[in-house]
Amino acid sequence: MDFASAARSVLDGDPRPAPPAPERVSARDSTEELSWLLDGMADALGKPRTDIDVDATLGANGLDSLSAVELVQFLRREHGLVLEGSWFFGVWDQTLRQVSGHLAALRVGGG
């Protein structure tokens, strides 16, 4: 945030600066993460990648709390991506394509 924006924020009665906008990640940039997600979902659910719909939500694909923890462990073990055990519950209602974009943004932003 630049000085003028910070000053306007304070003068308008909000002493907290606005959070920075999240980095935008293109669909092309999240292709690798989508592949990781498919591999992890297949591993956690015990089914082939071809049975997983990238345009359906995590829950619609059969992910539950136990398999979500397995997915977190898979991503850490296979790709070094460190997520909280409950991270996937925050994106439960999103498609795998959308979730892969979040994963890509985490990698780009470092957290």
C-alpha cells in the first residue's frame, strides 16, 4: 500500500492498512498443481485419476476428513507443499481446478 492510500485509510477511520491483493495465478500456472492434486486425490481415495472430475468439488469427488488429511500428507511428502491438516476444509466447496489455483498461489506467495 502506498503512503496516500494508507493516509486515506487512517483518515477514514480505519487504522489498519488494507491487506495486499492476492497474487493472480493463471490457469496455465496452476497446471502442475492440478496434476499434483489429481495424483493426491487418487492416492487418498484409492481410485484412478481418470475417475476424478476436475470440474467437481472436493466433496463431490468423495474427499472426506480422513482422505483430506491423507491428501495433505501426500502433498507434503511428494512435493514439499506444507499445509495445515484442515486447509482443504476451507476450499471444500470449490472445484479441483479452483483449488489448484489456490495451491499455485501459495507456492508463488510462499504461504
